[in-house]
Amino acid sequence: MLAVVSTTIAVQLRRSIAERIAQRAASLERSAPDRRPLAAVVVNPTKVGDVGAVRTALDRACRDLEWREPLWLETTVDEPGTSQARRALAAGADVVVAFGGDGTVRRVASVLAGTGTPLGLVPAGTGNLLARNLDVVTSRAAEIAPDDVEAAMRVVLSGIDRRIDVGWISVERPGQADPDPEECFLVMAGMGFDAQIMAGTPEALKARVGPAAYFVSGLRQFNGDRVRMDITVDGASHRRRVRTAVVGNVGRVQGGLALMPDAEVDDGYLDLLAIGPRGVVGWLDVAGRVITRRTWGDQRLAHWRGQRIDLVAELPQEAQIDGDTIGEATAMRVRVDEQALVVRVSSRATRRPSRAKPRIARALPR
């Protein structure tokens, strides 16, 4: 009888000890820091349809690839992305994802530049030009589509890092003594016709027809006067009459058209196009030169490359940065920050070889 009692007590004691050990282990597991990587998603909610379905897709991608549940940070009109990116860095994010258009991307990038923390792209805008130039988004069905949120997120979590240049721009405005604080851009910034197109394109039309909305706006802005502009590229001065001047960090625009075919996103240079045609014949000549990639050394279409570019217009011009209109400006002063930003891209993304030396266009008669 005593043996039975002793055995029972021993079994219960071992069971109690085992339960305590299990409870202690569970407590330690709960209190231990999560070592899995963290992604923060800075999202423009106006670009998201079914928020629940999108968040489910993002969570699934993270779970499958053994990342923590992503940090979800929505932008607002007053806080369009910079403050959210700072919160992501403060939270220790291993990658910060810009979920929106090129405007959201550049605001997140302005915080990440120089930090070494990668920028991820879930393209959901009209142009998505940075993503297209990095081959994160293409028109081929086999590649990542803008609306394929989960596939884009999987690239962010499992892709490779690529360093790219960042442009910084200071804008001077009519009647304003001091220039605006510097802003970052990754795609293109300009004054004149291109900015007028952006300003004249209603959001409702972009939502309905996509990039074709810019073509409609361009037709409305087609007839306009040229303006005299002083252009300085790395200290060399030029004066021209232009309809538009565009500084680019990348070369391709909507439809895959190579507006600046020699532009490289990581070569430490910015490209500048000064376009000044008159009438229909002039515009047709410009279009032909762009299509055939003959953008150097023409009176109607001048192309320069440099690291510091100043544009000073005789009269105030509509201006834009990465497709966002910023009102009228009298001057833009631009510089490049070479390979300051890390971007997460697909391991399948193509990459053109960089050219050894930049070509600089000679000054042409006015």
C-alpha cells in the first residue's frame, strides 16, 4: 500500500514539475524579443480598394516568408509619408514599403536616403515610373503587375538590394524671398509644359483611363508660348527659349517611351532635356527624335547631363516633382546624391550596363 502511495506521489510530482517547466518556457518565449525581420508599409489609403483583402495578402506574404506581421502606416493629406517613414525607422523596420504612387515613394525615400534601410515598392499609382524603370513593374503578364499586391510584397521580402541616385531640388517662387526647403525626387522634375500637363489632369480622369489621361491633358495644353530660360549645368551656362525643361534621374516615361535614353538611375548624374519647338511641325520633329532616341545636339531638343543643374525662367512657370504639381516657380536648383538610396528589387530585374563617361551636349545658338 505504501509503495502505491509513493508511486502516485512521485508521478504527480513529476507531472507538476513538467507543467511548471512548460509554463516557464512559454513565459520566456512570450517575453523574448521576436528575432524575425519586420516590414513597415507606408500606404496611401486612396490607392487601396479593399483594405481588408490587401492587408490579408500582405500578412500572408510575410507569414510565408517568416517575417513578422507588417507594420501598417496610413498617409494623410497633412502627413503624406515622411512622418510615417520616420516612425517605421524608429520601430526598427528592416525594410520600409511605399504602397502608392510616385508621390508616396519620394516622400518615403526622402527619409530613407542615406540610412541604408531599403525602400520596397508596392506600386499603386497612375505612372509608377520608378518601379517601371527598375523593372519592378512591366506590362508583361509574367512579371509583377501593379495590382498584384502579394506578388509585389514577396519581391520586397525576398528580392535583392540596389543602390540608386537621389535628386534634391530647391524651388524659388515668385514674390518669395527665400527658396523652399530642398525636396527629394527619384524620377523627374520640371518646369513648363510637362508640369502644365500634370496640373491639368483631373484625378477622376486618371482613375478612369490611367496614363492616357496625361495625353488628353497634353492636347489641351498644346498651344503655348515659349519662355526664355537660363540653364546652368555644372557651371556651364546656356540660354534658350523653351516650352519645357525636365531634369531626370530615370529615362523611361509612360508606355515605356525612352524620353532620356542615356539616363541611368545609378550613374551619379542627372539628365536634362530643354524642349522648345514652335508649331505642329516642331512638335512632330521633337516626337520623332524622342522615338528614334536622337536627343542630342538639336535646336528644338537639347540634352545635357550633370551633377548640378540650375533652371531660371524669365516668367513664372508651372512646376512638378515626380508628377506632383507644386504651383508656379521662377527657378529650380537641382543636385544629385550619388547612390544614396537602397531599393529592394526583383532578382530577375534587368539592368543596363552603365556607360564609362557622360556625354555633355555642346551649347547651341539661341
